[in-house]
Amino acid sequence: MSDKKIETTTPVELSSAPETTSGKRVLGVVPGKPSSGERKVITSDDSVMVWPHLLVRHAVAAMATALVVMVIAVFFDAPLRDVANPQNTPNPEKAPWYFAALQELLARFPPLVAGVLVPGSIIMGLMALPYIDNSRFIKPRNRKVAVTTFATFIVIWIALTLIGFMFRGPNWGWVWPWQEWHGEL
Amino acid sequence: MSLDENDQETVVVTDDEQTLQSDEDLIDRVRNTTVGKSIIRSPRRITPRDRAAGHWASFLLHIYPVKIRKEELGFRYSWYLGVISTVLLGSLILSGLYLMFFYVPSPANAYANIQTIQNDVPFGQYVRNVHRWSAHLMVFAVAAHMARVFFRGGYKAPRQFNWVIGVVLLVLTLLLSFTGYLLPWDQLAFWAVTVGTEMAGYVPIIGDEVKEVLLGGPTVDSSTLLRFYVLHVAVLPSAIVFVLMIHLWRWRKDAMFDQEREDADE
């Protein structure tokens, strides 16, 4: 406790001589506030200590993730097909699922569009996004155009991915996933 | 205890502090043993200023900011997708290191190595499963992280460039997953990569050259496997860890402060 702090408060006068306990002497009792400062209600914009508040949550999230991976790994084996054979092309030929949307586009548009322009402009567009949508509005309801556009792209992309992954069979023809399954992870 | 009166510490004790002190007695007693002192070398940090200093000085905590806005704590803010992606990356590095002990990247060995891993290596099948499913989940988690950051406006000033770095991380994640896809050298791997790399050939003018650099020849063969292996176990992991460090460093700098905003208050 600094001298300055004591000067600014008005100690209640003690009637008798100061009491001494274990090497410390009570000089006065300050009414009202706790000595560590005023308590206040923390709002969402106030900051809190990362330890323990954030680290505990991160630890739980990390352990939950590890648990999910371990459980999946115990119950589902990674696929392993026959050894690679350049002479034997499977039908359909499928790219990994995260490229299924691009593969679906390739079946519909010229390769230059689907294979180069679309992926190229997606990456460039994503990188440019913060500089295009540069308003100072943050809440989703204050930036409806950006949110709607982005959501539309996501819906289209998920739809294309699902079609390419599950609904395409031999010769990239349409199949129903509950009749023929051609998705590979 | 007989101290000179001038040496006595002057304190103002409130009820609050007295209860606090008795709660801490046990921890302090553990700390004050010879073993306790050797493990925890700093005194108990009580005041916020003191705790912040302790956080600041800790090597393990240095990737985190000392304080964070309360809003960022909850599930609704981030869905913890950044943590989840990072944990999956850690799981991939650990399981991948184990698999590297038993794998030779050549068409003559690769497939048989995977069979050995699955049938003979202790926990081989399990570790391969962890690696495979972590990889798929990481692609998903990173993409979802990006979507979540978009909808809460996390790319707005002053955080624009960290979004750009995040897009780089997404691309690196996809490349890591794709290069790893070839390594088992089974039909699935071979033809998925054949289809995927055909896209490189569509680049105007230099398409064939790009494809040739990627594959080490006109088709997927032994040099492709070696190239993808080197990219998968050395080049891309180093790159993603490096870029991730910049991503986290910038997050750490920004996390304490609210963004510049013009939203009307509710």
C-alpha cells in the first residue's frame, strides 16, 4: 500500500492504540470501497485475462477435437484401394471431395473457365474482399449486400461439391446416392 | 515475531482480502516447500498487474495476448474453429511423423508400405486413420473458420491483412491435403491426382509447362510421387507453420482491441 493511497482516504480514527498482529499493524479501516479498487460489471467490450478465461475454453475445444478424431479413427478405417494402375482408368474418375465443385464445373464449362478462371478469381476475390467491402460496418444486418453475396456463393459451392461428390457416377452421369454410391474420401 | 516498529509493514486489511488470503494458504504452503520452490520459481501473482506481468514473461503463453475482449470468449463468437484447425494441424504433424518412419516414396514401395503400416506396424492402422480423418476435418474446419470470420465481420479494419493471410493458409491446407492424397499410391490416389493436375494444364500458354513442373513429366509417375512427397512432408508443412505463426501473431496484436466500427449502438 503506497503512502499516496493512504493520504487520499480518510481513515476512521481508532480509539485505542494500533493493534499489532503477526508483524502487521492496523492503522485504520477505510469504509466503503475495497482496497483493490471499485468493482464494476464487465461488458462485452471490456477485456478479461486470457488465463484462465480463454485458455480454459481453448483447452476444452482442443480436447473435444482430439476426442472426435480419436473416436472416428477407432471406428472408421482410411480407404485403401488396389495398387495404382495407369492402364486401368476407373469410371468415374473423381478428384478429392474439396475439388468436387471444380470438377463439376469442368463438366459444364470450357476448361479455361472452370479450371483456371473460376479457381483463380475465387482466390483473388477472397484476398481482395477486405479491401472491396471496406465499410466500417461490422454487424451482419448493416452489411446485407456483402453477407447475401457471400452466402449465395457458399450455397452454390456446397451444392456443386455435393453434386460432384455424391450425385455423379460413370461418365460423370447423374446418379442418386441411395442407389449408387461413388463418393470417395 | 519481534520486529522494530519502523520495519513493520503498514497494511489496510478489508474483509475481502482476509478471506482471499486464507483460501490461498494451502497453495502457498505447497509453493513454499523445497520442491515447490524449485518447480514454481516466481511468487504467487495476486494483483491483475502482477498476473499480466507473469503472463507476459511466460514462454508458453507468449502466443496469446495477455487480455482479450470478453466478447471473443464465447462459442458464438468463433465456434473455436481456429483452435480446432490448429489442433488438427498438430494431430497431422504428430501422426505424419510416425507414418514417415515406415514409408518410402517410390511406386515400387509405397503401396506395400501402406499395407505394412496397416497390418504390421504397432498402431499403424490407427495412426493412418488419425492422419486421414484429421486431414479431411482440417480442410472442413479451415473453410468453416473462414466463413465464420466473414459473417462476424472479422476481416474489417484493422484486421484486413490477417484475412489475406488466412486465405493463404486455406490454399496451403488444400495443397497439403492434395499432395498427401497421392502418397498411398492406390487407384484412388493415382486417379484423383491425375484429374486434379489436369486442371493445371488448362492454364493458357504455360499450361503444359506448369503441369510438367508439378508432375515431373507428362503423366503421374515415380517423379510425381517423389515431388508430392517432398512437398507434403517438408515444403508445405514448413510453409503452413510459418504463415500460421504470422496469422497468430497478428491475431494476438488485434485481439485486445475492438475493431473500428460505425454500427449504431443497440
